[in-house]
Amino acid sequence: MGDGDGGLQRHFGLLQATALNVTMIVGAGVFITIPLMLAILPGPYALLGWLAAGLLILLDSLVWSELGAALPGSGGSYLYLLECYGRQRWGRLMAFLFIWQFLLSGPLEIASGLIAMDSFSQSLSPAFQKYNRDHTLKVVLWSGQEPSEQMALTVSPARLGCMAIGVVILVLLYRRVTVLGRLTVLLWLGVLGAIAWICVEGALHFDAARAFDAGEGTPENLGAAVGGAMILALYSYLGYYNICYVGEEVREPGRTIPRAILLSAALVCVLFVAVHLAMLGAVPWQEALASRKQLRDEYSLPADFMGRIHGPWAVRLITVLLMGSCFGSAFAGLLGYSRIPYGAARAGHFFEAVAHVHPRHRIPHVSLLLVGGLTLLWSFFDLENVIKALITTRILIQFLGQIVGVLVLRRTQPDRARPFRIWLAPLPCGLALAGWLYVYAASGWRFAGLGVLTLAVGGAVFLLWSRRGGKWPFAGAAP
């Protein structure tokens, strides 16, 4: 379907498709995760997290590439799972479960931007930092031996302010506001400029001995630690497949989609390693780790980096740029993610109530309020727990489901046109499967259990919903 035939306009070429992916990936996430990674893998060992996660997304990119080229419609994982497992039978269940877990993982991802904004804001003023610290209430829901194992709700002036920004975004999206789309692009250009600034300054002040100082040597339980660091790196890498969600608008999708996915994944792997080395080549990792342990969410590595080189004005500027990126990310995320449950419901694969459209504003207001409300709820939790929860809840149905699904589709539809085929298949599928399972296990039993529980509850709800509608697997279902 192309230009002039009544369908969507195919306006994404390779450059635009790659830019869409990279723009969606590159945000403030890389800056907020590096200090967290240092607490798991100190010094240069933290690079193993970036490299191992980078290898995993490159393998996984092959899966997305074959599916995106063979099924170049809009919808991404929802469309792939539906087609791979059969539209009238198991595909209905898989598509439902994807939307079900997405109602948890999607808002968690958007909320992480609001939480990161809270963390960055602490560097704006020492007086504000002290005021916020003195008026912070933390309610511990689950304690652990280490602070990172603790699960808690945080209420503070900064957190409430960032949640208020989330409410403002929700209010803005409840109307037809097009100018904010251009503002979002401007904010992303700002963070791209910030990354370029950091990389240039890092190159000018780089000290290899400082960056690759191994400290006390190889950490204990290196294998488990790499898995924990990979979760944080994968959070920063999320989005290398975003072009798949608008596949109907891509020119020559069979060629463009695979190239854009693979190129995007490779580019961000190199870029994030460069950002990591740029900052830790100037800021000793031991000092960054000590500051993170002492200040917790108040510590900003980019602010520390710029403060050492240029002083307070650079701290404030980099902080404003990163907070702007968080705003743009939350705005775009809520705009796009609110359409996914709506689209599934409109096609009859999720609850009909979510498909309602506002009679005046012509927006999917029920889906928007649902995703937005959950986002505000999760914004009170700690960032590290939010990251682990959103990654682990996606692994089982989205990433593992697609890896198995691409092989199932090859068997059930061998004659389907496949402009791109996974190189050396099924070896990359097996390696990617093992990699995702490793990351899932490394998340810990609480988050792994959350992933299983989410799908178990979703499966039960699907059965009740299908029984009520007389659809598969109950009597009256389509054959």
C-alpha cells in the first residue's frame, strides 16, 4: 500500500527510519544508568554490561528485521505475535497478553523519564537539593540487604513536581496540540547536542589510566553482575525496533526496515560506550560510585562531569537539557503508547471500552487516561526497580515470544515473501533466546516472578473475556 491508493503515505526512507529509531533511543537514560551500573560492575567492568547488552540487541535485531520485512504493517509486536501464532487461535492469546503486559511495562517506561527528571533536578541548586532532602518521605515496601534491593515509595517536593509535569503532559495530550510535537523534536535535538558536548569534552580531557583503572581487580560473581548491568543497559537501548510500529509508512520496507534496525542498534552501541568512556575518563569511577552511594538519587554524573570542567553554569545547562529530554521522552511516550491498547481494542483483540474515542477531541481518551494514570502511579517508585520491572515484564511475551514466533511463521507460512532472512538461522535465535533468559534470571526472583504473575493473570482474564464473547477457545469461536 503506497502513496495515492488511500493508505498511509510511505515517507520513511533509510535515513528517516534510522533517525526515528536513534532519536527514540537516545535520551537521558544513558546518563541515569551509568552510576547504577557502577554499583554492580565497578570501573571498566561496567563496560561489559554495555557490550553484552549490545551483542544481545544485535542478535535480537535480526529477529525484528525478518518480521518487520515480512510483515511491514503498523503495530510491531502486536501484529507479529498475532500473525505468527494464528489470528483466530493462539495469536489472539499472544496479542492480548502483549497488550496486557504493555499496560504495565509501557507506563513504567514513561514513568522512568519522570523519575529521572527528579534526579537531574537536584543539580539545579544546592539550596533546592537540601530543601528536597529535608522534605522527602520514603515508605519502604520491601527491604533488602543492599539499598538497591529495597523497594520503596518516594514522596518529595521534586518528585511531586515531576508528577505534576506528568499531569500537565496528560492534560495537553487530552487536546489536539500539534505544536508540542515540534517542541519534542527540539528537546531531543537538545539532548543530542548534550551528548555531542559531553563526547567532545570527554575526548579533550580523557585519561585512559583513569577510565580503565580496574581497582581491586575482577569483582566476585562476575556472571551475575553482568546480567544485572545488562538490564540497565537494555533499558537505555530500548527503541532500536521502533520503525516496526510504523511499517506501513516505510518506503521499500523489505529493504529499509532491516537496514534501519541493524544500523540503529550498531550506532547506539558505539555511542553509549563512547559516552560512558567520555565521562569516566574525566570523573574517577571510585568518586562517582562513592557520590552515588552517599547521595543516591541526588547524584548526577553529567552534572559532576561538567562541573569539574566548566563550573556551575555548565552544571545548570546540562541539567536543563537533560530535564528537557525527559519531558520530551514522556510526552512522546505517552502520545504513542496510549494508541497501542486503543488500536488492539479497535481491532477486537482487547477490551472494547479502551477503543472509545472522545466525541469532540477525536482522541482515544480512555486509553490515554488509562496509560497516563498508571504512569503517574509508577512515578513514585525508585528508578532501578522501575527499570527492572519494565524489562522483565517485556521479556517473556515480547522478546521470547517473537524469537519463537519467527521460527513458527517459517514453518506455518513457508511461502510467505521474506525480503530479509536471519543470517545463519536458527543459531542467532538460539543465542538471543539464551541471552534474554539470562537477563530474566539475573533480574532476581521478585521481578522474574512479577513477569510470570503478569502473564498468568492476563491469561486468566483472556479466558474470561473470550468465554463471555464466545470466542476461541470456547464454543462459538471461529474455526
